[in-house]
Amino acid sequence: MELPVNRFKRALAEGRPQIGVWCTLPGGSVAELLAGAGFDWLLFDTEHSPSDPIAVLEQLQAAAPYGTASVVRAAWNDTVLVKRILDVGAQSLLLPYVQNAAEAEAAVRAVRYPPRGVRGVSTVSRATRYGRVAGYLAKAEAELCLLVQAETAEALGAIEAIAAVDGIDGIFIGPSDLAASMGHPGQPGHPAVMAAVEEAIVRIVRAGRPAGILTLDRAFAWRCLELGASFVAVDVDAALLARGMDELAREFGARGGGGGGAG
């Protein structure tokens, strides 16, 4: 059995823009629903959601039959969490709050087997197709895509150093945490924050790495793509659902006089 090719990693390396959606709602049904929409990639979040490596396994299985690539965000840049998420079959990983080159290097070591890294060895896991992928330990690294998040003013100052770390496949800007770091909590759309994001994207691209971002601002998403961002998430499943339900409630509350209580 062959190891699956990481199409998402190939697309980033070739400079082809990838449009995605954030998945924060746990469960295979939601993952399958989103995967069938036809986006280039989905981000299964375990940092700001109830999901964990066990829940992610179900999400990866549900999304697998579709053409959408799966990316998993670990709760932290932690070797144990990385190991568990890789063993359940994730091939693309996003690690939050990477502040400098040393932390980026630690992330790289976590996804590589010895002697190049410290990833623990399991030969019977979903990643190895339960032992059926011959030579998995030698092949895995080529198909793993490691993305790190720069989401503070300190991290933005280290972009070139982070980009220079061998094994980093892309740098993602986290606007919400960046806004808080810059003294504008809850204001990712603040002009100073947006300007910092734009500058960071240009610097990442200039350093030869793919740049990514999540923004619910459609106009800003297009602006980031124009600046060279190549993996852009344009919405969040929970936000989409909330907006749709709020609009429906407003429409029928206004027309039908409903107040929102249970019948």
C-alpha cells in the first residue's frame, strides 16, 4: 500500500492558492458536510474547540473520501500532541504560537523521526495504514506539511528567522491573537492590525515561504491573496451556522412576531 500524496503540500510548494474553511464543531457529520462543499482545505481545530486527537480521527475519516485536504491545528506546539495527531493520520499540521526560530525548530523535530527528530515510532497506526505502508518511517517526512503560526508582535519580528528553518512549509498569521498582542483585543480589523498582517504576508512571501491567514472579512481575504497569501481560510463553521440562524430568526421573528421562546 502506498503512502497518500499530500496534495495540499504540493499546491503550496507550487504557489497555487488554497481556499479553506475552519472547522471547530466536533463530529464526523460536520466534517463530511464541509468536505463535500468543494473547498481546497479544511482546518480541524483542537486549540479553540472541544476536539482532541480522538475526535480528529473521526473528522479525518469522514473527510477522507472527498477531494478537500485536511489540516489539523494542535492545541499547542507540543511533541506529545503532535505525535498523537500524526499517528491518527494527519499529514498537514498547524502549530500555534510559534514565537521564534528555536520554537520552529522544535516543531520540526516533533514531526521527524530520529535521528532527524524526536517523533515516537509506532508501526501500527492509521498513519501507516496499520502497518500496510511499506517503508513508512522513511517516506513520512516527504508527505508531512508543517505550518506554524506567527500571532504576536514578537513572532512578526522573527518572521525571517522562522522562515529560514528547514522543515517549515508555511507561516500562518493569527489576526485575533496578533490584535491582542498589539493592544487591540477583539479588533482583528483594526487598521494597525490589518497593516501588520499585510506587511507580514509580504515578508513571508519574500522569504520564500507560503503565507496563510484566517479572516471572515471577504474583502480582506481577497487583499491577502493579492499580496501573495497562498492558504487562506475564509470562514468558520460555527460562525456560518450562527449567522445563518440569526438571519433566519430575524426574518421570521419580524414577520411572524416570534420572540424566541420554546413553544
